[in-house]
Amino acid sequence: MLLKIVTLLFFSIGLTFSQNKDPEKILERVKDEFKVIEDYKADISVKVDIPFIKMPEREAKLYFKQPDNIHIESEGFAMLPKEGINFSPISLFESEHTSFYEKEEIIEGIESAVIKVIPLNDKSDLVLSTLWIDLERYLILKIESSRKPTGTFAIEFDYTKINEKYYLPERIEFTFSVEPLMFRSRNRSQLNPDENKQPEDSSKVKTGKVFINYSNYDVNTGIPDSLFSGKD
């Protein structure tokens, strides 16, 4: 009888452990936490740190509506990474994929699950994504992805709590590889005031960063669909 109880106890512990390590259940929790945010608008500031590019910090107004609608209003040119500005977990995991629970890791004192996601669609430009997910709040803390043909990029998130119930980004840091040839175009003078100046080591791939800070959130105010019907 004692042996049977011990066996059942270990089976129960093992089952609970297995459920906590199920990557798809964790990803579903992330999506569920984000679904309560139907829409939002926020002020954003964009700072670009890219070799051989000079660009002043820009201000913009960002509008979002589920599942992945984005509208941006900005005076002048603003370089905004699509993967960073539209971080909706719902659309991120919507396509067919497989996932693996790799390990647990502490990020700035936060216990996170490290999960790898591989798309199963041959037409997808995404090759592999690694996600660090807060196991208490079920928020994405960091993403590292490989895309073809643009290479790898990483996104790190800092969150703020809005109205005591919604977690949304306070700051996003987007890191990516930069090939100088990407910016040799007719618009280069817009990016670099000295059009005739050649960048140092122009043949080498460098690392660029875009920093986005969010403020003045308004959440679930009922943004009309018509705002997203035009082209940004």
C-alpha cells in the first residue's frame, strides 16, 4: 500500500512538472494575457544607433488594434523596425509551428522559460525564434530570431503596468545586423547628411540598434477600424 502511494505521488509530481514545461501551454498563456488588450494608443520616441547613419530622435503616435493592426503618425522620417513595433504574441504564434522547452534562465532577476519556435510553413521567412518568457506574468522578455534573407535580430522588452491591470512595453531595444549596401540608395542623403562621405570599413557587417520608448498609454478606448484602412 505504501509503495502504491509513493508511486502515485511521484507520478503526480512528474505530471505537474511536465505540464509546467509544456511550451505550447506557456505560449497559449502569453496569448491569453495579451488578448485582454483590445486596442491602445501611445506616444513613442525613436532613437537610432546605426554606424554611418545620422538621424535625430523622432516622436510619433502609435495606434494598435487586435490582432495585429498598426497605425503610426509621425512628422518626418522615422526608422521603425516592423518586428519590434508590432510585437503582438497572437500573430507571432498564429501560423503552424513546433516548439521546444529548452531551459529556465534568470533575466534581470526574473525567472524565465527559454522556448524555441520553428515554423512549419516552407514559405515563411522566419527560420527560428528563441523566446524568454516571464513565468509569473507570462510576458515575452526577449526574442532572438533568424529570418531569411535579413539575418538575425534580437528584441528586448521592459514593461510598465497600465491602469493596474495591463502590461505593455515601456521600452524596446531592437538589435540587428547592418550591411552598408542596405543604405546606398537615392534616399541616402536623407539618412546621412554628408552624402559623399564613405563609411569606415564599408564592406563589413555591423550591428545597429533602435530604441523605442512608450508613454501616455490609452488602453481599450475603442479605436475605429477606419484608422487602419489606409497605408502608413
